[in-house]
Amino acid sequence: MASFTYTALDSEGRDVRGQVDAIDRNKAFSELKARGLSPLSVKQKVKGSSFTALRRITTKDQAMMVRQLAVLLSAGVTLIDAMKSLANGSSHPILAERAAKVVANLRAGERFPQNLAQEFPTLPAYVAQMAELGETTGRLGPALTEAADQLDYDQEIASQVRSALTYPIFLVVAGSSIIALMFLFVVPRFAELLSQSNAEIPLISRVVIEFSLWFKENLLLAILGLIAIAVTVWLLLRNSRGGFSGLVERVPLIRKYQAVSTLARWCRTLGGALEHGAGLLPAMELAERSVSAPKLRTGLALARQSVRSGDALDEAIARNMPDFDSVAIDMIRTGRTSGQLSEMLLFAADIYRRETQERTKRLTALVEPIAIVSISLAVGTIVISIVLAMTSLYEIAP
């Protein structure tokens, strides 16, 4: 006999949660139905499962959930049955619980896109937007497949960045620890030795020694100061116009990378929306919502207004989006004139995606030498200042 936790609806449509003992999961379902309940989720209690519930929901978990939902819907399973399947078989208990809530809300007559955004707030906004498009056009499965593809792509880029930054971050942490230990234990010893001499200490040595003494005497204050600076910068970025994305747009090297990545998502979303039957202007508005960078979003909004005024899409993009290269604009023009705009946009999205991956590799490749040079300069400055100070002692020796 095993124990199962369940979530069900009673005869009045209210959520009921509890535990039932049965030989297997099918028997647990039968027992709940015999009680007049409609099971939404039935899971066997596993020892240690509470630790699983504490595990953070990752992008991979969410991408897998959206992919499973898209596959089920494309196979002809109804939306409620597909969500029930996710509630019963999700790899993460929190996702299963939220899927069960979506089922209950759908039974109550609420719309799926709004429920998806409400119950899964960590999902990117474009997932709910693609769900809304799919619900409107009657092609929810393919629309969610597009969203799952974009989630997989975002996860792949994030994974590449994390992998590339692991070693530089280790270098920074290790180097910073070494520098802190030198300021706490090594430099002060030389300061004691130099204080007993009348030697003329070079300026760089005096600065390093004085800072080391201050750092040792005010260690707690220094740590609190660093924390305060970090929190202040975070708040300024959060409350400033455009936030971090707006700041990134002012850095030329990173701005170009952000522009290419954003345009890849925009082309993919617009092409997918057109492929699923959306009109050009609604599709452009949907794609525009997937862009977080303020300047790029403004340019896309101006392009949409130009199209609304009667301009061709390629002309509006060329006039308002300088980050679009001529090759992409030519492809959009070719797609417009040949009646294959969605295919050309998806092709352009693939080109921008490959360029994004190449730029990701180049940018992350720069981080490691920058970290090494920065730590080397800091440690080298300390060592040189100590050597110069010791040299000054030998100069006055009899």
C-alpha cells in the first residue's frame, strides 16, 4: 500500500487537496472518483520529496514543460487534458501544482494565455503572447512549439555564457581573495618595518601601505561599503529609464551584440506569427513586445507606425532601424514581393541567431584575458610597491 497526494475538484468545482492510500496510482484515481471527486493531480509520496520541492525552477524545466504542452496539443489532445498530463507528470512539483491550478481556472471558463502568464510568472512574456496568438488563430500547438524553440535557444545562449564565464569568475574570486589577504597580513608587516626607518618611501608605496592599514582597521566598514555600492548601483539600474538594457545600449561593443540577439527574436516572433495566420500589424505589435531594449523597441514601434501609414515593411525597417543590415532588409523585400514574407523572416532570424552565437563566443573569449590582466595588475602593483619601499631602505643603509 502506497500513499498518494492529490489535487481534485469537488462537485461544486472547488479545489480539494489531501492524501489517499492505494495499491497503485490507478487505484488512487478510482478511489477519488468513487468519492465524487475529479482528480487533477495524483502523485505518490516519496521520501525526501520535500527537498525536490525546494529546488529552484530552472529555464530547462520551463522549456521542457512548454515543449511537452506543445507536443500534446499538436497531437490532438485537448488543452485541459494536456495541462492535466503536465500536472500529473511534471518533473518539478511546483510546476505540477501550477499546472493543476491552470486546469481549475480553465474549467471555470478563464482564458489560457492569461492563466499561463499568471501561474507561471517566470516564463518570458513572449510565451503567453504566442499562446494568445495560437488561441486566436486556432493553432495553439504550433504557436507553443515556436515559443519552446525560442526558450531552447535562450537557454543555449545562457548556457554558453555561463560556461564561458565560470573560469573568469573563479579567477576574479581567487585573485580578489589573494589581494585581500595581502592587504590584511602581508603589507601591514612591511608597514611596521618601514615605520622604524626614515627612508623616503615612493608615492605608490605610501598609497598602498596606507590603504592596507586602513583596510585592516576598517574591514567591516569596507565590506559594508562594497555592499552599499552594489545595492546602490542595482537600484539605479532598476529605476533608471530602460534599466540594465538601457545602460547596455550605451556600450558600443555590447550594444551591437544586444541588437543582433534582439533582432533574431523579433524576426522569429514576427515570422512565426505571420506563419500562423496573424495580420502584419498585429504580428508586428506582438513581436515588438518581445524586445526589452528601449531604443530598439522605439525604432520598431516607429516602423510599425510607418507600416500603418502605408509604407512597405522593408522601407519602414530601413528608415527606423539602422541596426538592420542591408542583407536582412533585402530578404524582407524579397519575401514581401514574392508572398513568402514569413519564410524570409524566419530565414533572417536563423542568420541573426548564428551571428549571435558567434558574437557570444567572441565576447566571452575576451572576459578571461581581461580578468587575468586585471588581477595581475592589482597584484603586481602591490608587489612593486613593496619592492620599491624595500629598495628605499637599502638606499639609506650605511
